[in-house]
Amino acid sequence: MAVTTLAERGDLSRAARQFLRTESGSAVMLLSAALIAVVWANVSGQYETFWHTELSLRFGGVELTEDLRHWVNDGLMVIFFFSIGLEISREMTLGELRGARAIAAPALAALGGLTIPAALYLAFNAGGPGASAWGIAISTDTAVLLGVLALVGPRCPDQLRIFLLALAVVDDVGAIAAIAIFYTDHVNVTALLIAIGLFAAIVGLRFVHFWRTPIYVLIGVVMWVAVLESGVHPSVVGVAMGLLVNAYAPQRRDLIRLQIVGRSLLVDPTPERALAAQAAAVETVSPNERLQLRIQPWASYVIVPLFVLANAGVVLDGATLRAAASSPITWGIVVGLVVGKLIGVSTGTWIALRTGIGRVPDTLRWGQLVGGAALSGIGFTVALFVTDLAFDDENLKSQATIGILAGSILAALLGWLIFRLLGERGGQCSPSGLPVLPPRPWRPPA
């Protein structure tokens, strides 16, 4: 009997498979960057000196001066958040967040994974100097999560990877909203209104189906400067721009056109017909997916590792470790990531399934979902990002960074252990008793 793979059945889209491969591979780069940053900070005293080097850019009479760390955090990371916006747009149009019941389970799971860790962190820090940093404990690092899932192997089915990917997308929305709302100290109303006007202009261009990449890039850069001057963190620019990029499945008319020009190329293989065939092939792919193919490798393999290199360096001497061991900030982050994520994601998923408002693939077992909930406590990229926004004191920042590193390692070990012991147990999450038929693949006309 032939075995039909998940990808062949159509349950995993090509873009989703590409995303999983990119994010899983980038986990190695990310963890390597974290290790290099820690070694650099402890072996050489030049780590902080290097990242505090100032760099200025001038545009006519306008000058922007930031240190290297903030050019990475406030500049390059906008591209990372742009890729998140693209992924959210695609998932809501074509992927796992399409439809109310499909989005309900990962959305409630993500909501539990946002609120419970924040509450546990505040239980340690309410009224203290770290009370405002609750956002550190709420984020899930998709790249490292998928990298660890690759180590779990066959105990983690593809359906769980896609569920956790959808959960991570909703989790990112919550984390970005927290950054925009709670980690903005002051607002320059004039600059913010300019940014809103530019955003409205982009919406108008999209409404009339006008797409010229240089125009969008120019508006995006000016909008980034305006948001930076407004006091709101410019990460919202990346997400907003990504959400506006069209995502759609290949259209029948475009596929027919591709088939026609492809046949003409076979009959008369001239350079002109080859270029026409290439243009027709490009038109079948939405701008969203074309941009993801170009941007995501840069975001995953260059920008995020560079961000981690700039922010994960913490001195691990005796005094720092003793301060972290008795710090409510460190313990709040560790408990929030390890315990809060496990309880929050598991409870949110259970509520969605128990009430019937959400669904997950019938083949998933509770042991697998609980293992995935534990692994969602791996908070790294956005957690470090919020740490930089929440603390000016370097000692508190070091305590938070140690909590992020320790909590992420413990969450990864706990998730691996749950998969090892309970991955095939716990019963099916949504037993229906009905066979699940694969969707019929679309075939182009003869």
C-alpha cells in the first residue's frame, strides 16, 4: 500500500514547509550567536564598548545618530517584524489561521500563554523595580522552538508543528501589541500623525491594486523615521507593512496563461518567450510569498542572529550569578517561561476543544500538545527585545538576560522530556471516529 505523505496530501502548504525549514535551520545560527555573545562578554571587556559605538546617517538636513546596538534593535529588526507581518497575513488568508474554528484553538492557546506567564512574573515582581518588565515572559521564539522540535523527531508530527506555528503567530501579535502599547515612554503627536498618514497612503495604494516595490520601500523608510521620532517603537512599522502585502493562492487565469506561454516556449524557445514564461510564472505567486522567499532567509540567518549577538552578552561572574539567583526578576522570568507557558497554552487549548469553539487535527495526542506547550516556553528573540526596552539599569538587564537563558533551556529540556515519556500517550485531542479524507488536488486544464 502506498504511503501518502502529509505534504503530498496538501495539509502542508509549500510556504509553510519553506518557513519550517528556514526557522528550524536558523535556530542553529541563533544559538551559536548567543554562545558567541556570552563568551565575548566574559573574555573581552570590549563587548559593551563595541555595541555602544555611535553611527550617524544624514539625509540632507536630517541626521540620525544611534549606537550600533540600537541600529540593530530599532533598524534591522524592523525587517524581522516585517517578515512576521507577512507570515500573519499569509496564515490568515491561506494558512492555519483561516476560518473561525481553525484560529480559535491556537488563539486561545496563545492567549493563555500570554496571560499566565505575565501573571506569574508579576507575582514575583509586583511593586518592585522589575514590575514593568512582565512582557519578557510572554513571548515564544519560533526559530528555536522549531529547531528543538526537529530534535524530537517522529514523536512530533507535522500537524503539531503547524499548530505551534499558528500559536506562535498569534503569540507574536500579542507580544508586538504589548511592545507598542506598554513600552512607549512618550509620544510625539505630530510625528505619529505623519506616520498614520503615510500608512493610510499605503492602504489607499493597496486598495487600487497599485504595486511598485520602490514606492512602498520609500514610504516605509519615511514612515519608520516618523515612528522612531514619535516615540513608538518602529517594530510596528514592519508588522503593519507586512500585513498589507497581498497573499493569495495561484489564480486559475494566471495558471492558464502560464500554461499557454510555456507551450509557446516549447515550440519556439527564444529569449523573448523565455522572459514571457518567467514573467507569467512570477505572476502566479502572490507578492506576499515572493517577499517571504527573499526576506525570510536574511531575517532568519542574518538579522536575528546579529540581534542576539548584540543583546545576549552577559557577564557570568560570581557577583552577577549571585545577584540573579536571588533576583525576583530572574525567577519571575524562569517561572513564567517554564511553568506559565506550559499551564497557559495547555489550558487555552483544552478550553477551545472542550467548548467546541476550536479544533485541532484528529491525529494529535494530548501528550504531544502538552510537550509542545512546554516547548513554547522557549523565549529568546522578543524576550531579549523587551529586556532592552524595559530596563535602563545594566544590572537588572543582566538579571533578566540570565532568566531568559535559564528559562529557555529549562523549557526545552522539559518539553523534550514530556515528548520522550508521554509523546504517544494521552489519547487523541479531538476524536471524531470519522476518517479524514485528503483534499482533492487541483489539476490544471488539459
